[in-house]
Amino acid sequence: MSQHPEPLIEVRNLSKQYVHRRALSRANTVVDAMVDVGLKIARGSTVAIVGASGSGKSTLARCIALLERPTRGEIIFGGRNLLQLSRRELFPIRRRIQLIFQDPTSALDPRLSAVELIAEPLLIQRIATSEERLAKAREAMERLGLPAASESKHPLEFSGGQRQRIAIARALVLEPALLILDEALSSLDLANQESILSLLVELQRAYGLTYLHISHDLRSVSEFADEIAVMHAGRIVEQKRAVELFANAEHASTQELVAALRTVEAICTDRRTRGLA
Amino acid sequence: MRAAVLPVSMELLLKVRELAVEFCDGTTSYSALHGIDFEVGRGEIVGLMGESGSGKSTTALSLLGLLPSDSARTSGSVIFRGRDLLLLNERAWRNVRGSQISLVFQEPEIALSPVMRAGDQVAEVIRAHRNCGWQRCRDEAVAALARVGLKDDRFFHSYPHQLSGGQRQRVVLAQALACEPALLLADEPTASLDARSQAEFLELLRQLRAETGLAVLLISHSAEVQASLADRVVILKEGRILEEGTFEALYEASAHAYTRKLLGATRTRISAAELGSAAQKL
């Protein structure tokens, strides 16, 4: 992990408010989805955001991925505040920040073949010739462990784990600096979670990738993340290394998350002692 | 060789023998299931685990007669309450699906109509299966919602978007149990729920099993869910049953790396002591 003094990306005072205007009524409902979030992500590191549903994790991910516009705050990347750039200035920067969603099936166009899907982002970003795009797509497939023979298959012919690999390949082919994984492993079985996680670690080492990992599963991020930020009601309430978080959870919602982390061993022992066979 | 795991005294509800499913699209064919055998007893919670693509969903769909008839070739037998379900025609299936064998799956938002009140959606299911008057259906819907812990009047009158994720999933469960099925298929039922709602939902299933003898076939890739709910777990690999047993037995002593990975046994173990300080603070 390189020790650059400047973080790869820094978020300052980021807030997002949703205003619900009700017809025939003066009262507007204002929802503070994200309040005053500050985060620094070092190049080559993995930062995890954990929290209960509704805590603002996905809002944060979507704002950093530039899919949503925050109400206030700054996103500093490459020395510039992305929120002040014009659409044209932003266009070449978008490839540097990629987002992987929880459900690969809805993220992939079912009419395109695997290799077409992976080459598509290059087409959108107007990078390379069409032969070069296919070559890069094939290379990405190999890196993600997708068999070359399956390149002309369509998403629904792949298993869930493979579909997520296609989604990741699509992101990687753009050579991003930051990859945001929004519950990207939650819908996968544990064997696939493990193999994709180790693949991501390998890719991080090889290409100096930086990851922002959003998850409700504290357990899975604790092995993978350098730092964990806990969100509650739109704010980051605690930010520590996994080991420190377990040993010394300060905020009530962190303590709840850690306490809810019933390990399988504890569950089995509990069942045995309660005589529930 | 599989050990006989059903206690002799348990009433057999479902007996699957040599279930095989092949998908053909004219030119190519693909075997999703290669002839699997398993049983579910009355009131048993059987977990089904396997990598994506191992045949879990195909198994569930075949138990509901929902495999595409034009491309799926099914063979073997699925004996449920003395009848082979694979021999049923569509009309007979309609008497089974939803009333004797029900399904809940991951996203309650997909199962529920956003423009109908929760209570009416449960009543609608009852009306489809029982030929009773609308008022009677509504009364039964109220009872069904109460059984899943949504006793308050407001739940009946709420639209799905006015409910939390956990509450929506309970509404779906109320629909699935409205006609008191003997077997519930649950396909990743808690995957979209937060930790607390998940714990509540699992506790609810446990209660319903104890009170009504409901049997559950639980598909979940979450080791914690299976460990807390399943009486035994069946491991699927590439369309075949690799092994089965209690979660704990497989977790601690399975000879197969595949099983151990699936159950999370290969993850770094976190000791209770490491989590202890946080638990103590609560």
C-alpha cells in the first residue's frame, strides 16, 4: 500500500437531503439521508462503510460515484472539487470512479454477450478501436476467472457469482482508481464471496486499486478493510480499524452492530445448550 | 451413501427421489439437477445450500411446478402428502401452489403491489384459494397478519411503502401462510433485511413451526441464518447432493472443502472474547 500524503479522494461536509413536496399541503417532509460526512480514502487502501439499512451508506456511495448530487459539501479528487466541474470536464473523470451494485442481474443488459458487456464501457468512454476494446475485454475476463469460451454467452446463462465477475470486469476495463462496491458481495454464497474477495485483494496489489466497500455485513468487511467507518442516521459516528472497532466500540450503533455479529460458533453453542436440535 | 436423517417418529411430508431436471433449447441441453434424493418431515426446517448455479432455485421451482414447460424436462418423483407432484396438470397445481406449498423470496417489494393495501393483498390470496365472501377473506387476512406479528389495525390499512422492509417481508409471509400450507419454500427470505429484522423474521418462522407444524425448505447462503434456523442442511454441488447433516456437524467436521467454504468454516474465526467488550457495553 503506497503512502501518498494526499488521499486519493476526500469527501468534506457531504450532505444529502430529500425533500418530499406534498400536494395540497404546506408541510414538506425533509429527509436527511446524509449529514456532514467527511472521509479520506488513501490510495491503494480499502475503506469500508457499515451501518444498518437507512443509515445513509448507499447515499454516500452514490454521491461519490457521481450518480447523485449531494445538497452540500465537496468531493476532492485529483486536487479538484468534482461537484464544481462541468459535465464535459467530469466526463473523463467518471471512468476513474466505478460502482459495482448489489444485483448483477439488473446491472447487465441481458441482450449483450459477456464480451460485449465488458467492452461496452470502453465504447461509451470512446476509448480504443473496436479490436482493441475486444482484446481488453477478453483480458479482463481472464483476470476475473471467466472462461474464454463463455464470451458469447448472455448474462442469464451465467451463475450469480459469474455475473458479478462480469460486472467487476466491466468496471476494471476502464482502469479506475477507485472502485465502490455497494453490497456487491451480499447476494453471493460464501464460497463465491471468498474467491471474489481474494481476487479483489490480488487486483488491488497488482494495480494499486482503491476500494470503498459498503456493506451491512461487518463480518465480511473486517477481514478485508483497512479502516471501517460506521454510519448511523446519515452521519459517520465512528471510524477505526476492524480490530480496534471490535475491542473498543464507542458509539451505541457500533456496539449494536458488533453485538449482532453472532458468530456461527456462538449460534451453534447457543442452540446446543438450549436443547434445540 | 447417505445416512437416514429423518427420525422414525417424524411424519414424512415430502419425499423427493431421483429428481432430475434438464433444460433443452432445441440444440443444446443442460442438466441442472442430476437425480437428487431428499426428504422433509412435518415441522422440519431443512436448509438448502450450494454455490450459485448448483441447482437450489431449480429444486425450489420444481417443487412448485414453476419450471418452464417448454424447455425443462423433469424426471423422478416428488411425493407430497402421498401424491406425485410431477404428475400434476396445471389445474391441479393451482390447488397446491399457495395453499399447500407456498413461497417467499428475497424482495418483498416484488411480491407486493404498491397500489394495494397490505391487508387487501393478503385477503386477495385467500379469496383466490378459498371460495369465501370478501368480508370473510378480510377477517382471515387480519388473522393471518396477526400470526406474523402485525396485529395492529394500521398494518392492514397500510400501503407497502408505508412499512419497513421487515414489515413488508412479514406481509409477504402472511400471504404465503394465509391458507395454512404444510410446506413453505423460503428463497433468501432475509437477504434484503437488516440484522434486527432478520433476527425477528427467523424467530417468527421458529414460532410458526412450533405452533402450526409448518415445514420449511430454507434456501439461504447466509451461514448465520442456516446455523440458527435449520434442523439440518442439504449441500448441493453442481446439481447433486454432496452431503447433508446438522449445520454444526458439517461446519466442524465436513470432509469436503466445498462444504466448509460454503458454511464459512474457512473464515478467520472471531472469538467470543474479541466481541465480548462490545456485548458487555450494551
